[in-house]
Amino acid sequence: MVRCIPTLLVLLLLALTSAAEGAGLVLDAPLEYQVMQRTSKSVGPVVVSGRIADREIGRFEIECRVIADAKAGPWRGIPITGGAAGFRGQLEVPAGGWYRLEVKAVADGKVIAESVVEHVGVGEVFVVAGQSNSANHGQEKQTTKTGKVTAFDGKRWQLANDPQPGASGGGGSFMPPLGDAIAERYGVPVGFVACGIGASSVREWLPKGMRFPNPPTIESRVQKSADGQWECKGQAFEMFTGRMSQLGPRGFRAVLWHQGESDANQRDATRTLPGKLYREYLEKLIRDSRKQIAWEAPWFVAQVSYHVPGDEASPDIRSAQASLWKDGIALEGPDSDALKSEWRERDGKGVHFSGPGLRQHASRWFEKISPWLDGLLEK
């Protein structure tokens, strides 16, 4: 038995050496569990980018193959750009997933480096922003039942089991059940980029330096200027547009905006935002974010102003939100103010959603998104 130990050590060292050589191709995209936005009902581009480590690089080519349901497709060379050891290219892949993607670098007919991503999808991607009910403040954590719903926090993708990475709070959200509904309806994986910040006013989401007469209830993301006006520090805008930009041009289907409670009916009335200004600021956020990411991303804007029983809606804020649909600046989102009683936490006494309320909230979003998506996919 003792005599076997040196042999085992040699085999282990050989295995480690082989693994290290195979790891010479480092992929920046796609990442594990990444969902790429499809461009039609049937296909979408998968961006393949990365670098070859620990090698003096000459001329090389990148080849990829997609494995679906244990059936391997052909190796395909992809046109690449880049310099030195870096590369970037893309290949068209049928809508669906999960796929296994194998990538290899070839020089002089020999494989010089290779890598594998076990779960890659081509489907639907949504960016979710707003305040607590767009984030992780629900009473019960939700999980994906299909295993086809993932989330991105700006660094990595993972299965979208609550709490959603990248958003505030440690509780539940509407994203897992919404993603499951979309995945089941359309037969593709679904990705979410959750950016919500609990208790945030629309004023806190504006670009840096944007000014307004009165502060929101929470002042951590705003500051007072010398003339007595207030201005946004811009952190939320930078985070929000930064994550959208990471997805690339047309790299997601739409923004789902769910916010308004922290601008409606504040205890200090000077911090309540008039509907006219809410409309102005949200339109500014929509237009400036589109400019920042360099494409006209669609937005859904929900009806949101509910606090607690007895303070269930702000007609002023609701009218401002609806005016954006009527003027073609945004698409109509769900009316979450209508979700009361058992749909709210603490036996209907709270502002956040109960477990059943989160699932109902997801259903209301699906009712708005699916007819619109059907229309796009028919083109």
C-alpha cells in the first residue's frame, strides 16, 4: 500500500498540470448562468470574450461549440477582434438553454487553450429598479421552480433565489415567480438585473448635480447646495446605468420600474413630491439613462404609492406615473396599489408584500409584459 503513494502523487501532479494548462483560456463572457438577450423569437447572439494567460501570443483562432441536451453541435470558428492575448467575438445560438459552451484557442492546428461554461442561456433579460418592493423586502423569500431564472449583480450570475443580488434587503422579491412564468410561457431562460434601493425617492435616482427645491425623507444620496437648493449625488444613477451598460447595446428587453411610495404622502409634507415634479424627474431619469447607455431601452412604469391601510394611494403620484404611458415615454406597468389586505405583510398592515402578495405582484407584472412581448416576437 505504501509503495502506491509515489505513483498516486505522480498521477495527481500530472492531473494538476493538465488542469492548469486547460485553464489557460480565461473567459470574461459568457459567465456561468448568464442569459443573453435574444434578438428574435428563435435566435440570439452569445458574446464570447476573454484572454489567453501565461503565453507569448502569436496568431490564433477561437472555435466554439454548443452542447444541448447532451448533443454536441459542430465546432465553429468565430471572427474575433482584440489585441495581444485578448479576444472578442460572437456566435448566433438558438433561443433556449441551458447550453454547455466549449471554447478553444487554436494556433498552427493545435489547441493551445480551452475553457467551458456549463450553463449559458439565450432568452429574456430585464433590469428591475425602484424602491423596496422592487428589491428584497418582501415577507417570504421566493425561489425559482424552473431552475431557468438567474440574476446578475454586476460581477456574476447566479440562480435567482431570493434575496436577489445587487438590490437592497434580505427578504423576498417578485422576480423568481415572474421569471418562472416567463420561462414557462416562452420556453427560454430569464435573467434579472436587480438594482432596487429600499425607501428611495425618484430624486435619489437622478444624474449627479440634478437640482430640486426640497429633499426626500432620506438624505444620504442628496446634498444641499450653497443657494439652499438640493441636488442629487448621482450614486444610484451611476450604479443603475453602469449595470445596464454591462449588458451591452440592446442587451436586455426592458426596465421594470416600481417606485413612488417615498415621494407620496410623507409625514413631513415638505418632503412629499408634487406629481408634476415626479413626472418631470422620472422622465429625466428615463431619457438620461437612455442617453447614457446609447440606446432607447423600453421602460415599464408601475402604479405605486401605497403605504398602509388608510394611506393607500396618492392620486397625484399615480397620475404622474400614468402620464408617462399616455405620452409614449414608458409602457404601462401593473397597479400594485390595488394589492391590499392579505397581499401585504403583517396581516395586511405593512407596506411590503406577503409571500402570496409577492406571487400576485409577479402575476400582475406578467399580465403587462406578456402581451407586449408577444407582439415583439411576432414581428
